[in-house]
Amino acid sequence: MIDVQGRADLRRIAINRVGIKDLTYPLRVPSGSGESQSTVATLSMYVNLPERFKGTHMSRFLEILHATSELSLASLPALLDTVARRLEADQAYIEATFPYFVMKAAPATGVRSVMDYRVTIFGKRAGDATELTVRVVVPVTSLCPSSRDISQYGAHNQRSHVTITARIAGSIAIDEIIRIAELESSAELFGILKRADEKFVTEHAYDHPKFVEDLVRDVAIRLNGEPRIQGYTVEAENFESIHNHSAYALIEKPAD
């Protein structure tokens, strides 16, 4: 049968990225416990296309994905290599976004419940070099230091999102990155809280007030001390409870 994509193209224009975008696909991802969990990812997979080729072979992306049993930062380099080799490309790109679940115990009663986090992993292969990046959106509580210090009856607090986008240089679990954000918040979130737990997290937040600036700086300090992270962007967005806007801060550290 005629291979139309494999025909020569005479326009002499290379394409930077070509492939499949926003595919919804079931996958398994490793958990911090060592086991794997099922999730549903939104995936994009691309390669570069030299000027001499008319098109790429789209079906090969799906064939490669169908043969993939588990997706992780550890398995991404081999998967990128497979994509580049099967598509006869010098560069390969994979991006996958998925909900990631962590079983957590409430701080006072120990009641167990599931928390979900939004995770994206990125992989790029160019020649012999591979870049791996992970982004984790961590919901937390932040309590305003100014409100606490000027008010007689408490302080305003809100749910916040701490987003860490980290360039990875070694083996690191998603759970570890989540934990960095939670430890530097006024209080972490839980799926189920009984009354004793609610008392605990309310008082803990009151004792650990943080401006949005404090959140990003304190997370950055922890990331600076982590040798498995080459560079990062840390963002914090406070969905303000007494304003009709969010408070936002960002710190970037380029990869070396």
C-alpha cells in the first residue's frame, strides 16, 4: 500500500513538532508507597519532522503508548527514546497531565482519606540529551499574618494553590514534591476531618501564618536544598476570602 506520509516534500520547510495532542488515556503511575495506581491522563506526544518528509506516522504514537504499562519520570527517558527511534526523529516530546491520589491520615484522629493533586510530567529528548520536568499543583491553607496580628477575634484564611514546576536531575517521587509544598503552608488539606482534626488544623494555621510571599520563599528554600532538582518555578495563588481577587507570587530558578 502506498505510504503517502513517507513521500518526499519539496517545500524545504522543517516542522518543529508534529504528533498527537490531548489524548485521554488510562495509565498506571507509581506511588510513593512503591505500588502503582490507576489514573486517566491527558497526553500529547510529538517529534520533529525534517524538511524532506511530507508527514509523520501518527498511528505509531498510539502503538507505542498501547505497549506502555506504566508512566513515570523514571520510565520517560526510555519511552522518549522509543518514540524518536520508531518515528525516525532527532527530537521527541511527551507531556502527560493526570490526577494523582495520596492516602492521608487526619492529624488528630488518624482517619484515613484520599487527597487528589494535579500532576504534569514533561519529557524532551534532543539528540543524546534528555530533559525531565514535573509540575505539581498542591492545594493548601494560608492564613494572613497581618489579619491575625490586627484582629481581636481571629484571622482570615483561604485555600491556596502552590504550584511547583521542577527540572529533575535524579530519582524523586511525586509525593516528595507534594510534601515540600504542604510543609511550608499554614496548614495542609485532608479529605476527611472530624471535629478534633478541624480544631487541630485551625489552630495550626493560626500558629503558622503566611503571606503569599512567605509561601513561595519558604518552598524555594526547601527546593534549593534538594540536589535532585536542577531548577524550578514555584508559584502561590491565594484565593482570598475577603477580597474579590487572588494574591499571587512566583519565584524562578533556572536550571544550571
